[in-house]
Amino acid sequence: ESIACSSSSTVFLSNKGVPYQVGYLHGLVFPKPTKVTIPLPLQCVEIAAGRHFCIGRMEGGQAVVSWGAGHFGQLGLGPHISASEHPKVIERLLPHHVGGAPITQVSAGSWHALALTQEGRCFGR
């Protein structure tokens, strides 16, 4: 369905909404495509990759998850979490925290991540 690449890793999304990763992601090496398990009963519909981190938007824009390195806050998981080996929900991007609108798009750069709501509000770090 889609693919996102960073300088050291690639994450891709199957047509069933399952992400896979390959390459190097914050100290972990994935020499072959490895399924990423997301702890939600929703399919992943969009992915983005930054330098040593990834984010995924879940169906309906009801949640966004992140994993990897977050030394500059790009994971959106709060100031006390600088890395996550497995995807975690970004609580701050749940619809009830962003004015009730679902997230319609995610994007990532080397050290930042952004999320856009249906109403055109942008959140990022």
C-alpha cells in the first residue's frame, strides 16, 4: 500500500494495514522485513519514517502510534520517554485532545513528526 524510507530504515504497509520494517531503527537491526505489532484493534492506514523513528496513522484517524528514537520529542510520548521499541499510542493526538477531529495525515522528517487534523490543525514536534 505505501512505503516510507529514512537514511537507515524502511517501513512499508501491506494492503491489510500491517506495517513491516527493515534496516536499522534506534539500535535494532532488522535484516529482513519484520512485522510491526500495533496494540490496537485498528488497521494502520498511513506510515511515515524519520531518522530512527516511525509513526503510523490508524484507520479513521482515531489514533497515531510512534516507535523508535525520540530524543527530541518527535515520538510525542512525553518528556520522559526518549525511545520505544514497540509502537505506542500518542495520547496527545487522540481526537478528544485535538478538538474532536480525526487525524487525516502524518508526516516525518529527520528529527520531527507532524499530524494534521480534518479541520486543518497541525500538531508536531
